[in-house]
Amino acid sequence: MQKFEIDGTVPLCFLKEKNSFIAFSPALDLSTCGRTFEEAKRNFAEALEIFFEECLKMGTLKDVLESCGWIKRKTGWVPHPLQPSRGLHLLELQNQSMGFIPQIK
């Protein structure tokens, strides 16, 4: 399997809608939900791993990241910088490789 590293943070918004929590990353246009905040975090970590695995398998990762505004640096890919705002958490992905379970702050 191809190795992929991210060095930086991925913005992650959490929204409460009726009886569900929604986790959304504008940097990847990726979202998921859960019945609780913790479940939404876990589900997002799983969705993120699947997202990267599938992009790597299909050979589309570079195109997908570029279309989302990511920048390739010597250390790896970094998301387009966004300023955190209310309801926006940062998903730490510093020097992580495939197979990671990201830690959400």
C-alpha cells in the first residue's frame, strides 16, 4: 500500500441537528454523523481513514486534494488554511501515515 502523510490540522465542524451530531470537514468536503458527539467523532475518524484508503486505491488522491485546495509541501500535503471559528475544532494529523486513527481536539 502507498504511504501517505499529512502534516498539519484538518478543520472539523460539529453541528447538532435534532437528535444527531454532524461532523463535517470543509477541507475535505467530508461529513458523517452520530447520535452523540463522541460517536460522531469516532465515525468521522473511520470515514476519514476510508476516504484516504479509497483515494489511494483509485489513484485519485492528488486530484482530490488539489480540488479541495490542499498544497503539497516537502513534508507532505497540508490543507488550505482556515481560521477556526465557533463550533470549529481542529483534527490533529501531524506526521501521520495511513492506518492512523486521528485524535480530535
